[in-house]
Amino acid sequence: MNKSIIQCYDAFLFDCDGVVWRGIEEVSGASNILNRLLTLGKKVIFVTNNNSMTRKSFKDKVEKVLGISVSYNQLYSSGISAGLYVKQRLSPEERIFLIGSKGFSEIMDENGVKYIGYGPHMDGSYFTDFLDFEPEKDIKFVVGAFDSYMNYSKMAKAFIYIRECGAEYIATNLDLNCNISKTRILPGTGSVLAGLSQSLGVQPKVVGKPSTIMFDMISEDHCLRDKSKILMVGDNLSTDILFGINSGIDTALVLSGVTTKDMLSDENSIQPTYVLESIADLQ
């Protein structure tokens, strides 16, 4: 008799938006499946490209929306990964130019990372406004995340730090869209950073999905040595499923988020191990 999906794996990595919740609403059946996995002694780890949540706000949302108790070491996000990544590579006098939300700036605060750039920039809206711009010293990274304050002034400064000052261009993730409800998808981090990337003619180093940087952190923290016993569950082919493939683990695509069946043609090079209607079908 064939084993069920749940029986085949010891650790389950779950994307969040479109998989276990949409906005602030649980995806139907998510908490039941998660509780079943925990009862069976499986490792349950949440892996999101949402870069605006601190570990505390992440924990609070999991417990409020899903009704399950989690510890900080079960929670990984592209923002948290970015904070750890740059912290390990900065000397005491070095800083970053931050493109991101209040939550992302708080992640940097938690990691003791010094930064400039947060918040609205209203000091330049045309080319000539930057003729006399003097970049600050010791900016080692430009770190991009979702930023509702992104405008020409902020983009121009980030461009100067990268092109003229040699700062390394880092992004939490490049998701073009974000699933916020059953009926609405909005532009995401990749859309916010697209103008900067296009103008530079280069793509940033990504520390969230589909990069393996976050998987390496997870596998080390949880001593996950046998990749054949780990399953990544997500709704996005180009981030979640590719993250699993890049990391050498099996993947389950759920159709409750941004991916539709029409996108699963044989011509698509990114193919999951399993395709499920939703997390409720993870049996």
C-alpha cells in the first residue's frame, strides 16, 4: 500500500500567503492539517517572503489566524534572513541603505544593523536635483524590500550608492505580486524594485525564496540532514516551488494562491512533485 504524503516526510516547510492564510483569513482547513502534523511529531516551519514582519509580529499572526502555538525558531521570512545576512557581513562602522517598511527597519534594529534611507524621501523629483547629492560614507549594502514610500528620489539615491559607491545590491525577494484575499492580488516587492533593477541593468542578490540562503539557515537550525524527508508547500511556482527544487527537496503546489492549473503546462520548466487544490488536501 502506498504511503500518504504526510507519512513520507518528517519536516514540512509552509509558505504563508495563499497557502495557510490570505491576508488575515485562514485558508480553509489549514489549522486542522497543521495541528495533525504537530500531533504526529512532524516539524512544521513557516517560510514566507513577506519582508515586513518581525519574528514577534509573525508569531502573533500565526497564533491569531491559525490558532496554533509556535516558537520563534519555526518562523523564517525573507526580511529576517536579510537582517541576519547583512549583520554577518558588516563591520561596526558600516551601514546599509534601506528600502523597506517600518517592520523591515525594526528587523534591522533587532539585528543591530545601522541604516539610512527608511521613510519618505521628498528632496528630489528630477534629474538635476541630484547634481550636488553627496552620498554618505560606509554604505556597504543597498537592501531592497517592499516599500510603499518608493519614489524617484529614493531610487536615485540607491542607484548612486550601487553604481558610484560600490554598494552591493541585495533584495529580500522579487515576488511581483502578493495575494491579500480570495479575490485580490496586488504588486509586491519585485514590482517595487523593478525600476531600480532595470536602470542598473543588474538583478539583486536575493536572500529569500527561491534562493537557497534561507533553506541553509533552516536546515542548520533544525539539523535537517535528510533532504528526502523534507517537503516544501507553496502556491507560487517561481518562488516556493523553485525554492524547493533549488534546495533539493520535494515540493507540493497548492492552487489556493497565485498559481492556476493553466500555468502548469509541460512547457513550464518548474514542476512540483505534487499538485493539490489546497492545504486541506495534504493527507
